Amino acid sequence: MDPKKDLAITESQRQRVEGNSLIGGGLSIGAIGLIGAAAGAVCPVCVVATPALLVAGVYKRLRASSASRESTVDES
């Protein structure tokens, strides 16, 4: 096995896990903000952090999938 390919797969998997963590964090903060809004208080940090974390997570996931596709094409 080629160590470079193993490293690329590992990097892709790491980016996917980081993306999932960011998306989960964004959803969690969004839920807290939603509960706070229902109680009548708006959390400015929640309003800014939720979309930022969601976008960062989706971006990482997209980069991870393109990296895994590139490594699959290189194998052919």
C-alpha cells in the first residue's frame, strides 16, 4: 500500500469528522438560541455563531468529499 494514499484518506476522514463537529455545534447553539428566543430573550452570540459554524462545517465536509473523490480518481 502507498503511504501517501493512506495519509490522504486519513486527512479526508479527519476533515469530515471536524465538519460534523462544527455542524453539531452550530445546531446546538441554534437550539439554545431558539429556546432563548421562545423565552423572550435574543442571544447575539447565538445569532452570529449558528450560521458561522454551520457554514464552516458544510465547507469542511465538501472539501473532505472532494479530497476523497480526488484520491479515488488517482487510484484508477
